[in-house]
Amino acid sequence: MSNTLPYLAHYATHLQDDIQHLLSQNKLGDWLRTRYPETHNIPNDNELRDYAMSLKSQFMKKTQPLSKVIYDSKIHIVNHALGLHSYVSRVQGGKLKSKNELRVSTLFKHTPEPFLKMIVVHELAHLKEKQHNKAFYQLCQHMMPDYHQVEFDVRVYLTELERSGSVFVVSKN
């Protein structure tokens, strides 16, 4: 089963079977659109930065500031990355300065807001917890209580996106 559903390989067999059944009936996209009927309206880097900074100020006030938040077309799911965080350290005038950057794959420019939030929350959590450990996932759930469900749904979205090439229609707000 994991060969046909690579994004869901580590989930329970019954969940994979349910998704495979929807795929075989060509109903997976409909299932996603029913669960998430609208896409977000965060179309550019400036609005993405405001969105990320709002979440950061709400949940992670004491972490280092973000110097850059952008959509990045170079991030591909082939590399198992949906977003990236990076830290650049430089010596300036005898002081060590670090800059934190957060990048989100352009795959999430036209998705439901919970999908974008899950990626941003995930990358923000890396500001405090570098590894994907228990503390990391607890922090993700603190910022987004339904984090694990949305992560699963994002993986389902990636499965359908790979199959059909398109899942959501952009909302006209």
C-alpha cells in the first residue's frame, strides 16, 4: 500500500484503505473540497509575512524574530519539504547576529487556510525545537490543536494533487 500512497505510508492501514477507496472511485478531490470548501486569501509574500508574524506573536513571543517569510517556488515535495526554516549567522562588528527565515512552498498559495497554517506552525515550531520530537509536536498542537488531523489532510491533498494536478479552485473574496 505504501508504494501507491507514499505520503500516507506511515498511517494506519485502515486510513490508507479509506483513501485508496476514494481514489479508486475518483472521489478524493470531492472529499477534500467538502472538508475544505474555501481557499485562503494570502496571495503574496507580504501578506504571508503578516500571517506568520501574527501566529508568532500570539504563541512564540520570546523566540528570535523572523527576517524573511516568503513563498518559495523552489521547494518541492520531491525533497520531502513543504516549508523550510533557515538560520543564517554572521559576525557583525564583533557580535554574532542570526537571521531566521521561513519559506513556504508555492503549492500552498491556493489551498485552504488550515493547510497554510499547518505549514507555518510547523516551521515556526522549529524556531524553538530543532528536531521532530515530542516537544516539537506538542508545540505544534499548542499553536494549532487540530495539527495532526490537518497534517493528515495535507498528505491526502498531496496525494490527490499528484494524481489530478489540481484540487482547489481559488476563492474570489
